[in-house]
Amino acid sequence: MEGAREVLREREGRNPIARAALDTVAHPRRLAIAARFADLGARLGLARLAARLPGRLGWASSLATRAEGAPFRGVDRDGADVSLFAGCIMREAFGETGRATVRLLEREGHVVSVPEEQTCCGALHAHAGDGERARQLARHNIDAFSGTETKVVVNAAGCGAHLKAYGDVLGDDPFWAERAKAFAARVRDVSEVVKPMPARSSRPIRVVYQDACHLSHGQRIRAQPRALLRAIEGVILVDIEDAERCCGSAGIYNLTHPEVSRELQGDKVRKILAGSPNVVVSGNPGCMLQIAAGLRAAGSSARVVHLARFLDDPDAVMADYP
């Protein structure tokens, strides 16, 4: 599919919305500014007002949400046995999730390094048909994580699926193909590394786990996140109908195809609300933004959090929940 999209992009040119989004996520300073504006807009209520506007602007504004504290900034450590891929959107808008991921790994005795030179994984570029830029970013990341054979842990499903596919992304490059395959073999989702540990929440919590497409279909990871959640005493894991159906985020698909995305969002939110959850847990930032926007529109107070943040401290997630 990505190969076909690359051909179509060459024939038809770049969608201006896609171009703006892709140029932003691959440029750290632009992404930091965009994340700050989104955070301020959400805090001041401007995003909620803009969401009432018709068309694409209103739809895009509905997805804006407050950032999870300060951006994530890790440390590049010598002698580490695990490397963390921080991502781009995850790094800027989901800082608490990044810090929670490090704490989970450290509790299990891992020494975590966050290479400074890493950049955007290139998944969104590949999905949008910008194959050349995706390959450039892949080469950059392979270099950034070179010099060690440690596992590369990822907490974003879309990033993880793409990083695991670097061997295909650079399969036709004679200078990078073998390095890309070796790198891809090191990549693990955080739910593949963290082990279920007995824990307890101070109150019963009804949890719906949202299967991110790039985790369940792209990486065949379904059981591990659920096992981690079931290990917490007090968590009531609620199954929903058609759980593995896409929520409509799909990278930047929700920006380029808002009508279909809105329909998928509505269907997913209805299925979630039928389970009456206190919390929706997912392993992908796009799913989290998409579902949170849908729940807000439906008047629901259910929280949407990343798996790592929930596992780190379920009581903190529920601290001011009614």
C-alpha cells in the first residue's frame, strides 16, 4: 500500500494538508511550537470554540488537547541495556507517558538510554507516499541507535510497526539493507518488554483497552497489554464489540479524509460507551487523540491514557475523577 501511495503521490502531487503535517512532525522546533499552541488553545478553550467551525478547521481543532506536562527529554546513558525511541508527537505532547515508560523499565532493573540524535520514525511520511523522506529518516535513526545491540523500546504503536519494517523500507538500498534488518530486529513495543506485576488500585476501575491497528494488526500484539492490565487488582477489563476496528485516526488520515474518519470515530466511541468505562487505555497517540475528542463530543467524562502511564500509577490517573 505504501509503495502504491508513493507512486500516486508522484503522479498527483502532495496534498497541502499532508505536506504541512509531515513537515511539522519531522522538524523538532516546528513540532514543539505546534504542540505548545495546541496546548494553549485547549487550556484557554479556544480549541473548543474552533471545533464548532464547519469543515476541516473545525474537525482538526476538535482533536487538540492539553499536553501531558512538560515535553519528554531523556538522557543518553552509557552502559544502558535498553534504548528508548521517544518519537515526535509522543515526545512533545505526551511527556508524562515518556517518563512513565522510563519508570516502568527502571523498576524492572533496566538502565534506559534515550539517544539524543534520534528523530521522527518516518511512519507518517511512508503512509502519505513520501517514501524518500521516510527513507532519509530511517537512515538517520539507524545511525542514532548504532554502537549498541540493546533492545529499542517504543511506546507508540505506529512508530513501532514502522521501525520494525525498516528492513523493508531500506530493502532496496545495498548500503543500508542489512543494517536496517538488524535494527528492526531489536525493536520491541513496551508491552513486549514490561512483565505483568502484581499491583492494586485503591478503587475499582472499569477499563476499555483500545487495540491500535498498528499494534494488533501490524505487530500482532494483542494479549500482552491485556495481561499487564489484568495483573492490577481492582481493574475490571471490559471487552467491547468489534474491538480491533480502526478508530479513524490512522496517522494523518483523520486530517486528509475527515468525513470517513469522523464516521469511524463515532462508531468506535459508541462501542466504548456501551462498556461504561472509567478509563480507555491505548498504546498509540493518534488513537488517544481521536477517541478523546469523540468522548468529549459525546459528553463522556471517561479518561483516555496510554498503557504505560496507567501501569505506572493507576491511582494517579484516577486522582480527580468524579
